[in-house]
Amino acid sequence: MKMKLLPLLLASALLATTPLLATAQAPAATAATQGQAGKTVIDASTRIMTTLQQRKAEFSKDPTALRNFINSELNRTFDRDYAARLVLGAHSRGASDADIKLFADAMADNLMQRYGSALLNIQGRPSFRLKGESALPGNRGVRVATELVRSGDQPTPVEYLMRNTDGQWKIFDVNIEGISYVQTFRNQFDAPLRQKGIKQVATELRSGSMQAGTPGNGK
């Protein structure tokens, strides 16, 4: 997985400078509803990239301001608690909402600490192309298919899995070149969670002694 892109992608599409809408259309029966999910991705990408460009000097000097901005976007477009439950898998059974939130916030903070500054230095004039949407099985939401386009590189397929929560479309998984954010971290954290439990893993993520996205046990 292209981990340096992940925090931005989680904020919701992130890196688009001039989003291009492809001609692919959702089925007529669900086009209006599904189209709103794709619009959420494109709108967020435009908003985030514009802000990163306008405030680059400020964010370069003040990493806390950058972290606060990305966190606000995560809260706005990413269903982090639901995604955390999917990452935890069987380990979430019987866990309190407070423990789920603790793990979700610790993982997001860990990713930002590692990759936050890289968001200001992405090369290749990135843009996103929205290719289309399709319904997920079991009425779980929609899959928004896009391509990340950067000059000098082949397009990178990026898919967003989204669900409607209280009238808002939010991302709960990101697939980059066919690799799932949820599955990647579920595999990484399975052994540490069995050995230490949710609270201890969250504590180690917060401290940096465990790293999200690192092969093996994260250390």
C-alpha cells in the first residue's frame, strides 16, 4: 500500500487538484443516491487540496495545525469508529464504544504523526478521476471507483467504500491498487490485540512504540 498517501486518502480523496468526472454512470434506479457519495469524495478532495496549497507555509511551520486540519476532515468524511470495528474484527466483540473510539483515534493519530508532513510535498500534480459507483452487497452502502492521476505515473486505482450515516455519506474503507485499508490493518494488529488487548495496543500506537502500516507486529 502506498502508505504516504493513506492519511490524505482517508480524509477522502485527497490530492485532487482538478477532479475529472468520467462518463460512467450509476444505474438509473439509484443514480441520485449513489451520485451523492461520489460528490462527497470529489468535494472533499478539492477542499483539502486547496487548503493544503493555501496554508502550506503555515502547516510547514506548525505540524499541530496540519494535524488539526486533517483530523477535522477525517471527522467530516471518514467513519473512523465503524472502520475501527472492522479492523478489530473479532476483537471488537464485547468491547465498549469508548475502547473502539480509543483505538480508532490512536490509529489515526499514529498515521498522521508518521506521514502528516508528507502531505505537503506530494509530487506530480495529482488529480482524481471519478469512474463510477456501484451498490455494495447486503445494502451496506456504495463503492466509489476513482483513479489517482499524477504526471509521469500510471493511474492508481483507488476505491472508497462508503455508507450513509445520519444522512451523510462517510468512508469506512479505502482500497488502493486492490489493497484494503481495513484488511491490511486487521492482519497487522490481530496478533498484538490477542496478546495485549485493545487498550494496550492503543497506548502503544499513541506513544509511537507501535506503528500502523509497518509489516509484522508494527514495531
